[in-house]
Amino acid sequence: MKILELDFERGWRGGERQTLLSSLAFRDAGHEVDLLCRDGEALAAGAGAEGLTVHGCRRPLDIVRFLIRHGHNYDILHAQTGHALTWLAATRWAHRRPIVMSRRVAFALHGTFTTWKYRQADAVVAIGQACADSVHRLGIADIHIIPSAVLPIVPDPERVRNCAAAWRLDGRKVVATTAALAEDKDPFTLIDAAAELLGRRDDVVFLHLGRGALLDAARARVAGLGLQDRYLLPGHQPQVEALFPLFDVFVMSSREEGLGSSVLDAFQARVPVASTDAGGLKELLAEGRGLLSPVGDSHALATHIDTLLATGPGTAAMVDAACRYVRANHDVGIMAGRYLTLFQTLATPTP
């Protein structure tokens, strides 16, 4: 098959990571894969470095022109975001090819246009039940669930040592998150939880790896609480999964979450997880795989982090269960195989 992957988001978040992983997996399975994405962004650079054919777009008009001129040359058009689905639906009259939509977020969907564009997809895939439920509310019943995948973590001891030295982590317990500084990730609940925990422990440092629109506001909250030396904001880190061996506890404070692929990295790295119960996080940490607290509850989150730092028998059993779960359910080959089976049922041979 000839597959076109579409993702026009800026920056590098979990969705872009999944776009690249799935594109490479489809290629490795013997299919021809092109990527239509925003020129100059991390996804375009990463895909190009891996040898994928990248068609860079700078404006919406570039996207429309490409799909009108070349969309018919593909067997499957795979939208990795809602924005990508918009352009595929709007140009369907020209390309007339099967559209697959991957829904990776769980926030509510509204409006006549949104309902219309989702109905233009020949198949909708959700990465978890929370994402599927958000589409069900549009009246679309037939939704495939294919969880996101993660690659095995490749150790990088030298980088770990260098970062530990640069951030002065030695001798302290590290509580970390790799979330963007954005409204849906709710960094302020995590900062408030840190303030509570650090008020009763002096052996802990919080490490928040990521960037986003709320960075300045987060820095101001940290400074206002006097936590500059104990709540660190080093920014975005490439291949952040290689740094998980630094962490004693991984934490997510999201208000909305489609799945939480960074939690899967924590599972693989055998790092215990404390999280809010937003969206797909509730699914991931079910059955004893982590500790869940209500969205926005900084006290509960602080208490759970403190519990995990104690590293008792219950924490060890939790880590074992999480590691078994991720290996059984989030393998890249399994994910790619499920998508390709779906694609084969829809594919229209190119002329």
C-alpha cells in the first residue's frame, strides 16, 4: 500500500511521536509511506532523518494544493489530528481516497462542522476508551480502539550522568513529569502538590521537562512559593525517554488526557506513577498499575507521591504489573499490525 500520514502540529508532543513511530512501522512492514506535515518543525526533521519522504507545508493553502494534486495517488490517507482531518474532508471531492482518522485526545467535540468532518472518515481509530467516548457523543458508533505504542528505552548512561550533574540531582529523590506546560496538563496542580510535599521533605527535587504557553506563569508560581531550587523547569528535552532512569517517581497532573504515552515510558523504565484520573490515565493506571487522584486535587497527588517515594512492597508489585501491561499491550509491531489490517480493508488500489 501507499500511505500518506498527515500531522500539522507544532512542536513535539506525544501525538507527533506516535505519528513518526507508526510511519516507520508501516514502512518496515513493506509499505510506501509519505508524511505531509508542517515545514521546519521537529516532526519533519525527525522523519527526514529516518529517510521518510516528507512533504512540508507552511500554509493551509499548501495542504489543500497538495491533497488536490496528489491525494489520489495514495491508497490510504491517515489523519493523525483533527486539523488534518479537516483538510482531508474538505478535499475529498478531489482525492476520493479512504480516510482514516486517529483520535488521540479526549476533550469534548461539538458543532455541526465537527460532526460532518468526522463522518467523512471511512474509519475512526481511538487510542483508548476515553477518546472513543468523545467521538461516540457525535453519534458515530463504529470506532476502532488501537492503543498507542512505545519503543523499548535505550539506556544512555553518560547523558543521565551529565543531566544529573547539570541539574544537581545527586543525593536527592527525583519526582518528574515530561508534560507540556499547557492548560490541559495543569502544571499548577503539580506545582501546588510539590509545595505541599516539599514542606515536609527536604530530600526531594521536582523535575518538569517540557515547554509551552504556560512556562512563564509556571515559573512565576514556583518563584512565588520559593521553590526555584527544588522545582526545576529545564525545558524540552529530546529523546526524553532516555532520562527516565533518573526518576524515582513519575507524575501526571493533567485535566484532559487521551492516553498519556509518557506513562508508558515510565512503565517500561520501572518508575512508579502517580497521576490524576483524567481521560485515558484512568485506564492506564487501573488494576493496581499506579496511584490515581481526582483532577485538580493537589493534596491527594502529594500524598500519593509521598507513598511511592517510600518504595515499599506495594510499590514493587505496582511496578511489576505496569511493566507486564505495557509489554503486552503497547508494542509497536502490534499497533502497526492492527492499523495495517484496517487499512487493507479500506484500501483503494492507486491507478
